[in-house]
Amino acid sequence: MLDEVLFSISVAQSLRQLEELTIEGIDGLKHIIGSTSMGFNLSPQNSRSLMPSLNKIHIACCIKLESLLPICCVEGLVQLQEVKIVNLPKLKYVFGECDHMDHSSLQYENQIMLPRLKDLRGKYLSNLIDMCPENYSAKWSFPSEIIMEDCPKFAMTAGLQLHAIFSVECNLQNLKFLTLKDCMLGEVLFSVSVAQSLQQLRELTIEGIHGLKHIIGSRRGHGSSTSRGFIQPQDSRFLMPNLNEIHVARCNKLESLLPICFVEGLVQLQRISMRSLPELKYVFGECNHTDHSSLQYESQILLSRLENLKLCNLQNLNDMCPGNYPVNWPSALNVDMIVIGCPKL
């Protein structure tokens, strides 16, 4: 049986060698480190030296926990690589408010937080909104693996786009694995400018994102931050060149997996799995930039490394791509193909 606070400030300051912190099933726990409102005094200079060796945080089944740590403690977590949080129904922010008087909400504006973070996983976090309160102008290092499942409010305050949760000039060059299940996102997952930084992405899994229409925005208004508003043909060949697997399921409004103009760059793609997408008409949809020709793929085989294709319960699926694109796909003899519940195909 523990109280509402696990560590007092004085105890937390002595945890210089702590490398891993695992907390499970502490029902009364509200704060891992006490704040000033509880009679403790954490100065800004001391907060930077709390738990400097911490490498992993795993927290689960603490029904009253409100945040992992105050935001002012994050600056000192220079070794933190892994954050896993599961079944924390009261958690609103991974890192919460800091209430000592000389702490400024703007002091992290030009600083990358958690520079070594590699793995961020959250599951059954019904009230999680964001990494920290929106009045803190923090920029977050983007990890190589993100898994968020059953976090229905996550990203709502971030402009309904995943990349806005992290730094404003977001570069996803380190991201290798991304899983989003039953989270709240907008119509577009990635803007074109963000998608162009997905050079290392290997696996993409999306399930239960019911408002999602486009994985990558292709037109003005689809989340693009560029003045062009759409992607140029020469750029489309360099989107996600290391993508090996893509799994998409239960996205009720998704119209296509990607525009056809992006397929040329998917030179490593081996597995496609699509399930329960009622609005999907084509695996790869129209490309609407003016320089793109529907005839440009006539003499080349796209997705040359494709090994597995699973299409299940896709009531409106008509074809791999619109009929005006004369595309050469890999021979069916070389692809392990499963097609179930696709009456129009």
C-alpha cells in the first residue's frame, strides 16, 4: 500500500543511478514525484538533475495516476529511451503541469526534449490528450517506434494530425514502426511534407481510425504545409522507400490506401493487409497533380517485391487502381493472395 506520492523531492534527487522504473497496480498513486503544492520545493536547476540515468519507464494499472512526471523534470531525462504506459484511466498528459513559481512555460521552446527516446507505447489510456499541456511550447524528439492503442482522445488538441504532437518542424526520419489503433485523428494522417521524411518507416499499422480518409494528403487542404499543395512526380518516388508492411483495418471512411503516384517509391513493400474498409474503392487511388500521366507506368512493374496481399471484407473494392491507369502488377503466381468478402472485385 502506497500513498498518493511515490517519491518526495528529496528522495527523487538521490536517484542518480536509477535506470529502470516499473510501477503496476498501485491504485492510490496520483503522482510519482511530489509537487510544490504538496509542501515540496523543486527548483528549476534541481529538476534538471532528477534521475539522469533513467532509461526505461513502464507504468500500468494505476487508476488514479494523473501524469508520469511534471514537465519540469523532463529536461533531466537525457538517457530515457523507452516509455510504456498501459491502463491509466486518469492520465491526461504523459508529462503534467509544473507549479513552481519561477518555471516558464516558454523555456522549452528551442529545446528538443527526450533526445534519446526510441520507443513510445500507450494502451487503454481513455483520457490521454497529449504529451504535455498545450501551454508548454515543447518540442519532442520523435522515436523510432510508436504504438498507440485505445487512446480515443490522443491528438485531439494537436490539430488532429499526428505530426503536430511533436515538433513544429517535424522530421520523422527515425520512425521505423508506427501503430495507431482506436485513436482520434482527422481526415489525413500525414501531410505531404511530413510523409517525405518517412525514409526509415518499415511497418505501418492503422486500425479503428474512423474519421481517416487519406493516409497521405495529396491536395491543398489535406494537411499540406507546403505552398505547392500537392506532391510533385519526382518527389513521389522517394516517399517511404523502406516500407515493408502495411496493415489497415476498420477505418470506415478510408477511400484508398495511397494515391497511385506514390506506389513507384514503395520498392521494398512485401505485405499488404486490408480489412473492413467499407468506403475503399481502390487500393491505390487517383493522383491529382497536374504533371502526373496515367500512362507513365505502362512499361514498368510496380510493387515488384510484393509477396502477400490480403483483402478481406471490402464491399466496395473495384480494383487495385482506377481503370485509366494501365499498370503492370506482379504476377499472381508470385504473390500469396487472400481475397474474402470483396464482391465487386
